[in-house]
Amino acid sequence: MKPLVAIVGRPNVGKSTLFNRLVEEPRAIVEDLPGTTRDRLYADAQWGGVAFTLIDTGGLVLWTEDELTMQVRRQVELAMAEAEAILFMVDVTEGLTVGDEEIAELLRVSQKPLFLVVNKADNEARRLAATEFYGLGLGEPYPISALHGTGTGDLLDALVACFPPREEVEEAEGVGVAIVGRPNVGKSSLLNALLGRERAIVSESPGTTRDAIDTQMSWDSQLVTLIDTAGIRRRGRVRRGVEQYSVLRALRAIQRAHVVLLLLDAPEGVTAQDAHIAGYAMEEARGIVLVVNKWDLMKEADVSEYAKGVRQAFRFIPYAPLLFVSALTGRRVGTVLETALRVYQERLRRVPTSGLNRLLREAVASHSPPSKRGKRLRFYYATQAEVDPPTFVFFVNDPQLVHFSYRRYLENRLREGFGFEGTPLRLYFRRRSEARFA
């Protein structure tokens, strides 16, 4: 699993600028996917062949009575608790401030590898001025310019050197099923309901996801490891959409799972945080099942109308099965693992090469590939390279001619022809010079 690195500091010291610099993206919004735009608070970065996950945080103000600012502080503290290393960012143009000293006191007790990053040191005079921050007692300052990138190489060299040798992520035994979702949507209730319906509990053991418990059980003679993230708890009254760092543990659980059960709260409806979690499951190419819990409270609700709203909110994963359950009453709880195991089997589906190329010929005949500057995209053949997740390679004359809309069209034809319920598909396009198929 990739190490987590949190960037912390006062407001307006350049944390987001450094975040974007290190993840090599020009904006905090990392991806603009068809049908959804998601603000990323974490993104993968790498240096010297070492990959890590970077966490951008809000400005940290320790002494305040402002509710929103206190909420930001709680999120920063959670990010710091989850992180393996911390980048403490200060502003050389403002000098050493009382706010910096207060944050330094907080960081001193964290016992995490800590790097003092002095930003906006974009000339020799400012780099010399960075020595003032030795006064914080946090070791050597790293003078950088997040805007221009100067000094970041030395910082990253030191950062990746502090990471311990990464152990392989322990694979969940059998089929790994992660139960994820916002606080109070019923994750623990669903876990208990699933276990109550099955007598063959194999064992309980701590998982590598912090504060999670892995529970092994048998379902229809299939060994299943339930990866629970119920340790995520809401601290005080937190405005919807603000407590976004609670997805950190969900992200770790998602990385260990084959299939993700994303629980939704029926009375509350879909929130931005739900979409964030689903987006991570999609990016990690995990199977996903949308589970609307607490349906027993929706006495007057129309299932079909409610489902339309859910589908609209998750239009970037139209392949995900949608279930309506009540963990409290046990209504339709039995369908949850049945569906998860069905999705897992879909992830293992292998398509015969002959059938795949027959579908490709039919797809191209029904909808001609696009052209660009008079050059038309040509397909030669396709093959399935992997399963779990299903991965397909298409050999073409020029991969640059593949528009995202045609990629989506081919994915839809693959699903129509072969299923793949609940699982993302990976499609790659490679250059090939041979003659096109007949």
C-alpha cells in the first residue's frame, strides 16, 4: 500500500500549489470525467520510482471559535493521524509567526517523520531567510518555491528516503468485500446482519486498514473476507460535504478489496462524499455494488423514482448494481453478498478472442470510428489481456485518434455482449501496422 503524506500549515502558505506541483496537475481538480467532476483531496505522486499518496489539507488555525474553521482543524488532525509522513509548510515572506509555532507544538507530539517546508524561497535572499525557521526546533528547513518547483527535488529525496520498505499488501482471503460509506449509514448494522444470517464465521483478525476488522465467513461455500470500515466516526456536528477525510480509511479498504459495498443512507440521499468514495473504487478498478440502506424508513417513497435519482448521481458508474435493503429489519440483506459474489465472478470473466473480435467488427460496422484531420481510426484486432479487472487491448493504426466517446461506445458494446456487471473495464489502445481485419 502506498505511504500517505499530509501537507499541513496555516492558510495561504501554498499547500495546494505544492500539492499540484508534486502530483503534476495544474489544478486541485485532478480529473474531469464524463458525467462527473470531483475535487480531489488526495492524489498519487512518485519520486525516484517510489509512489506515495499526497493529502492536501485546509489551512490550520488552532485557536478559533469559528465552527467551520474548527471543522477544518478536525479534518487536518485526522489526515495527520492517517499519514506516514508530514510536510509542514510555512511562508518565508511572512517570517516565523505565532501560528507556525502553535502548529509546531502540535506536530512535535505526532512522532511521524516531519519535514519543514519553507515556501516562496524563490531567490537567494529568501533562501537565506529560511534559516529563521530553525527556531521552531523541527530540524533542517527545506527552502522551496512550490510555484516554480525549485528546491522540491531535495525535499522529495529526503521524503522518499524516510519510507520504510513497503510490505506487500496482505490480500484478503477468498473474496475481499469492503463495506464503505459515510458515518452513520449503517455499516456496522449491515455487517452484523450479514453475520447473523450465516453460521460459518471462520475468524476475526485485525486488517491492515487502520481501525478495521476483517471477518471471514462462508457464503454459499465461498470464503468471504468482510473488510469493515465502521471505525470512521463523525466528531460533533459536521456539515455535509466537509468531513471528507473520513474517506481515507475507506480508500485503504478499497485497495484491499475485490468488491466494494457502498452504503447510502436512504433518508439523507446521495451526497458528494458518496460520489468521492465511488470515484475511488472506480479508479482502483474494484467491483462496486450500491446499497441503499434504511429503506424501511422510506414508507411513501417510490423505488423507481428514487433509483433514477441515485443513477443520475452515479452516472459515471452505470454498471453498478443497485440494491434497497434494511440492515435493521433484515429486508433483502441476503441479496447483498449474493450480488457481491456475482460481481466478483464477472471480474473473472474471460472472453474468447474470436467472440471479442466478432463483436469489434460488428461495433465498427454499426458506428464508424472517428477521423481527425482526414485520418480515420482503423482497428486491426483485439484481445483480452487480463481478468480482475477485465482488461482489453485494441490494436489500431493510431491511438491518438481514439476519442473518449468512442472508447465509451466500445465499453458499452462489451457490456452488452458479455455482461461484466458491477466491474470497471480497462481498455488500452496500441499501435499496429498490419492490414485491417476484413
